Amino acid sequence: MKKSEIVPGKKYLFKHSSGVVPILVLREVVRPSYGRWDGANRDRHHFLAKNLKTGRQIELKSAVKVIREVSEVL
């Protein structure tokens, strides 16, 4: 998926090292990137999510591992 397709408050399937797990995206986090060698002032966008299988909070640094939206937890 793309970053623009991920919406906070919705449930998605996520590729994790333990397999495919359901997550709930809580919010988007914007962090400034300091000290870039090319002088570009770009912010890094991450997502805070909750792993619904374990209950732990995780940070998604890449939207590539998000597979699809789900309506109910498996």
C-alpha cells in the first residue's frame, strides 16, 4: 500500500516477522529529518499502530508492509 492510502482509526493486515498480523493504526507521526547532506528539508512520516494479536504498540516506518484493510479481526 501507499502512505496516502493508510487512514488512522482503521484496521489493516501487516507483514511481520512472525507472520501476517492485524493492526489498528492509531495516528500519524511526523518527525523532522535533520542533517541531510543534500540540504532538503523533508519530514519523515511514520504511523503509530497497535498489534491486535499481542496488544503491543508498534511504529510503522514503511507502508509497504501493510497488505490490505480488513473489516474485522481474524
